[in-house]
Amino acid sequence: MKPDLKSIYKFKVLIAGAVFAVLFTVSQFVSSPSQAQANCGERKAIVNILGDRYAEKPVATGMTQGGGVVEVFAARDGSWTMIVTMPSGYACFMAAGEDWENLSVFAQGA
């Protein structure tokens, strides 16, 4: 039994629609280079933005295995931002949020 042209056309339209849906979905999760670049810059400039716009100051820091420095900046209103700075001085935003709370576990010796 040989498929008719109408069935072949419907199948091609269905496949094209599925491919478009997959590509559209993937494009929503992949940032373009211009978007990625907007989230990085010189550490000094990023620290100034966090302080001037959001009143965030450093509250935690740590070193990555790759030599980067991870810092958390927080404000009294609970807003916080995490950045990573590479040895070159180039820094990128990693995460941001609300309701930051400093824990005193290390200070109490627990």
C-alpha cells in the first residue's frame, strides 16, 4: 500500500512543527553571547554597582579549586548577590536573591 501525497504532506508538517517547537524551547534556555557578556565585567565595576544601586556589601568569601574567588554581597534589606572573580580580575554574577541571613555557626564554635 502506497501512502498518498496528502498523508506525506501532513507528516512533513507535523515533523516541521515538532522541530520548530524543540528549537524554540531550547532557544529559551540558551543565552546569547551578548546576554552572557552583560553579566560579567571588571570586579571593581561590579562591586560599585552592588554598593551604589543595592547597598550590598561583602558578607562571605571563598576560593574555588580553579583559583576563582566567590563572594556573597548582602544588604540589610535581605537582598544578596553572588559573584565569582577570576585571577585576571574579570568577575561574573552567579546568583542573586532575597532574604539573606547571616548564620553565626562558626563564630559560636559549633
